[in-house]
Amino acid sequence: MKIVIKNGRIIDPASRTDDALDILIEDDTIADISCGISVQDGYGVIDAGGCLVLPGLIDMHVHFREPGREDVETIYSGSKVAAKGGFTSVCTMPNTDPVIDNQALVRFIKLEAEKGPINVFPAATITKGMKGEEISEMGELIGAGAVGFTDDGLPVMSSILMRRALEYSRMFDVPIMTHSEDLELTDDGIMNEGKNSMLLGLKGIPREAEEVMIARDVILTRMTGGRLHVAHVSSGGSVEIIRRAKSDGIRVTCETAPHYFSLTDDAVAEYLSMAKMKPPLRTEDDRKSIIEGLKRGIIDVIASDHAPHSPNEKMQELEYAPFGIVGLETTVPLIITVLVRENGFSYFEAFEKVTVNPARVLKLDRGELKIGSIADLTIINPEKKVQINESFMLSKCKNTPFIGKELFGSVEYTICNGNVVYSNK
Amino acid sequence: MNSLKRKDLLDIQSLSVEEILLICRSAKYFKDIFTRSVKSVPILRGKSVCTLFYEPSTRTKMSFDLAAKRLSADLINFSVSTSSVVKGESLIDTVHTLEAMKVDYIVMRHAASMAPHFLSRNIKASVINAGDGFHAHPTQGLLDAYSIMERHGSLERGSMEGLHIGIIGDIKHSRVARSDVEAFKKLGAKVTLCGPPTLVPDTFKHYGVEISYNLDALIPELDVINLLRIQKERQKGSLFPSLREYHRQFALTDERFRSCRDDVIVMHPGPVNRGIEIDDAVMNSPKTIINEQVTNGVAVRMAIFYLLAGGAPLEEMNEE
């Protein structure tokens, strides 16, 4: 099968290519990138006029809930949502039920993913049973296909265990991905601690709960020579700690999620449980610091933290509703609307965060457009508006504060391993 | 204006000064009625009120019950401890059941902040917040404002201006403190919050209030002293080291009471911990208006039902 993508604007952050070029796909490979590729009999043609042609996007932080909560999302359903959102690769978090802490479960995820349209790279737990007591069999898990380790959803509260995880994982050069939260400082809080939590009488989660853990882990990374990846950075103070760590040569990368550069804790009074996630939405100063951190490359990656919850779970008192929102389908529109249009990001600055950068963190042979590489591509019309409503949302769950919003940036095609896995036609 | 153009009464923050004064003036009318021999009026005849208390309460619930009965409403109590809620029914399902029975007013108390706001968006009945988490207790805020203005002789705009009101105690975990501050600030009073920094966070300065950690220095300045109940279990979270030390620093003791202004009034939302936040002798002083607050609470709650129901002109109402 041969497909020619014509008339598009090729944006490849890895090679700093921004040019009007055609792309020829042969089977699962990019066979040619050049001017005026001629279309021959039997070729499929995609007209990408007015669109950006990007390496297939990578979301390195999603919750697909399988095994355990197949009622809210499965590996298959989540993969379909990812394809619609423009993603050809995702990294699944291991806090399922049971948690992904053995080879059999890693293989189960890989097997389930084969039924779906996109590439799924599982992360496994740092600790056995995600109990925070003993480190998992990292070598065995990597052998089965795990690309990184995280107890996401929970922090590794024990400093000695974190030290061991960072030390032991050095021989595999894999990232230890942290959910940075000092649970004692969180103290059952449910939203950012500050003016809004005071006004609403809701227990606050201080930014320091996140920052002290990032500071600890940066120091332990310096000590051990391990590789740290900080998940879902939400506060300006965290960005500053990571900036300093990077300038000190410590091996740390980090990610943020679209809601942290799009919303503040003002949203909680309006959207109630739809604006409840961990870490919590913070202040306008934090939002600006996150955007600045992305612009300066201190924040390497944008990841959705796609966290489906059933309507019944979210239709509860704010205090009792679970943390988390879905994000695979709103990430591209928020990148285009908030970063590119409102904050003047170049396409390289914006899209390296969902292509080459996460590929490097996870050591995936993806995220670039070059002849001979696997044909994962995403075609986006940045000028086209999308209405975020319940019928737009393919996800089994619609728990997002962006329902009702009109945003720019429509995913037109998603091509994974040479197959068109999503088309907005 | 003789009605509240709103479905619900959820917090003080969303009320205008005009609405607060309207509630107070109506409360005065109802207080005059029920402090005479005839206590009921037929304003809510044919309407049904359901009290839905997810947290134990004696005085607030009794006050709402009496207010509804004195307006001739049909009153039902949904007792959470004996209901389907203990079998795991969700709030939204419980309330849809009440709605199916055509209840007009739901008076709700809930341990979770914002629960009444969540509810009000999902049902047609009027929701009256009888206290949600640490967030709001608007009827208490209104009755406290009414009690102060009544003592100072005027329910007109500006009657609270120039007054210095101190709220003493566990501000952080108090819905009464938030609703009081919002009401008093809207009406133009100067407010100082006083307690240990662990219980009086700096974030409260967003209300435009002063914060003091020194009650001895503050107390001669105050026209109104509003004491809050201290929850003994807060001590376990190391928010203060002991009740003895709390009493030493922040109780209205006999000695501190003697340094108050002559015309001071002392308030407390109840129930009182005698010997912890307030000493016996102060409790018994005529400057202490705790029982008057309780009377006013019924009047204010009658006024709220009446005004949410559309507010028929008061002078045309026939007493029964």
C-alpha cells in the first residue's frame, strides 16, 4: 500500500524542518519526503492543503484503566480515542487493578494493544504492588516491554526506596517517572491551597506538597546518577527547581498537562468535580510560569494525563468525586489555541513536546519524520475550529472542564504504522 | 423589591447588600409577629419543605423546622442516619427522590463544601444551605448581621459602618466565620480575625480583614466580639498544643471581659464550650446576646422562606 500526502506543511521539530513537501508512505515506512512526488496508479492520496504534517504524536501519560475498570476505558477504547486525538503512541500508567508490576501483565497490555489502532508502550510500577515497599523486577519488566517506571497516582514516599529505584535503574537507562506529592502535606486536600480554597471552604493542597518532593528527587538523582522524569508539573516553584537541576547537569526531564497551561483554580467554583485533578489547578502566576517553562524548554513534554472516570463517580459532592480528567481529545486543540495562538509558540516549540521529546525520554524510535522511519504521522488543520461537546468526545467518559468550549486545531488524519487509523472526513 | 429573585440561598457571597437588608427587614417583621402571642402566618400553606441533614445538628435544624411551621408549610425531615443513604445512595439520587415527591424547598446541611451548589444545579427545587463543610452558613451570617444591626438600632444601609467586629477562634475550619466576614464586610464593618496562625491563615486577608494574634491588644478596640466554637479534635492535628494554652491565649475570660468597651456585645453561634472559648461570668452578662441570636435565627429563616416564595406584600398578610 502506498500513500502520498500532498500539499501539506511538513513540521518536524527533530530536524527543524518546516517546508512544503510531499511524503510517500510505502507499507509501514516513510519512503520519500520531497517536492512534487508524482502519484501513480493505485496510490492513495491525502490532500493536506492548509494542514500541518507532523510526526505521529506521542502522549506519554495516559490511564486506560484496563485491567480492572474496563467500564470506564479499555486499552482498545483508549487507543481509539488516542487516534482521534492525533496520537500514534501512548505510554500507559500502571496504576490499574491489578497494578502492572509483573511481566505477564506487561505482555497482556501489549497483546490487547495489538487489537487497537496505535502503539501502546506500557510503564510498570516502581514498587511491587505499588505499595512503596520493595522495587519491582525492573529487568524482567523491561524484557516484557516496559519503557519506564512509575507509581503514578501515588508518590514514592520513602526516600530510601526512591534512592534505590534511581540507583538500580541506572543499568537499564530508563526513566523513573514520579508523581511528586508529599501526601502528609496534601493532608486530604482537594484543590490548590490559596485564595480560592479559602473562599470555597475546601481543603487545600499546597504547592509545596509537589515542590518538596521534586526537590528531594532531584537531589537523589544527583546523588545516584539515575534518570528522573517528573510527571504533571503544575507549579511555578516546580519549574524553578527543575530549571536549576538542569543547569546543574542533573539528568531530569519533566512534563506538564494541557490543563495546567489553560486553566487556573478559578475553574473549581465553576466546574466543580470536572476541575478536580492531582496535582490541582493552580494560580494565574503558575499558569504563566508553566507556559514560560514550556517556551524555554525547561518543561520537555506535554502529556494529557488522560484519566477517565464514570459520570456517576464525578456526579458527587466535590470532596467525594475522584481526581482526574480526560485529555486525549483536547490536547491538540489546547496546544494550538493556548500555546500557538495566544502565546506565540512556534510549531517547533509547541510540537516537540509531543513528538521528539517524549520519544527521547522513553527511548522510542519514533517522533521524527525521516526517510526510512516508521510511518507514524499526524495531520492537523490549525485554523479549523472544533466544538468540544459530548458528541465530539469519543472517550467512554466525558469528564472534562473543556466541554462547551470552541477551540482551534482539528486533527484531520492520524496515520500509524502506515495505516490511516483516524480520518475526520 | 419584596422578593429574592433567585431560586436558591447558597452563600452570602452571591447576595447583594440590598438583598441582605431586605432579608433583615423582613426578619424584623416576622420577629414582631412571633414574639407576640400569634405565632403563625399562612404564607407557605400548601408548600412543602424538606430538611436534609447529612451532618448532625440540633439548633439549626430546629430553627428551620420552626420557621417552616410558623409559615404553615408542610414539613418533612429526611433523616440521613435512618435512610437509604446509609445503604450507599448518592446525594443526587436521594434528592431526585425528594423531587419526585414534589418538595418545594430543600434545606440541606452537608459535611462536604459546595454540596448545596452542586445540588442546586441539578434540581428544580429551591435549595437553602444550612451549612456546607467549611464553606458557608449563610443563614447564620444573616442572623448575626441582623442581631448586630438590631442592637445598634437600625436596619438601614450604612448602620454597620464604623463598627469594629472581632471574630475569635478557629477561622480556618469555620463556615460561620466565612459567612460572617462576607456579611459584615458587605455591610461596611471593620473586621479583625483573631486566633493562632494555624487557625487564621493569611489567605483570609483577601476579604479585606485584619488579622491579629494578640487578643489582649485587640479586645478594647472591639464593638462586637464574636466567639467561635473550638473543635477539640483540632488539637490532635497540632493546630494548637492544648486547650489550656488555647484558653490562655484566646478565651474571653472574665479579666479580658473587664477591658472591653462598655457597650460591647458578645456573640457565639453555639453550642458553647464554657471554660474554653468563654468563661461563665461572661455567659451570664447582659452584654452577651447568644439567646437573642437564637430567636433572630428563626425570624431570619422565616424571612428567607418568605422571600424565596415570592414575597407577598407583608402588610396585606392576615395573621391566623
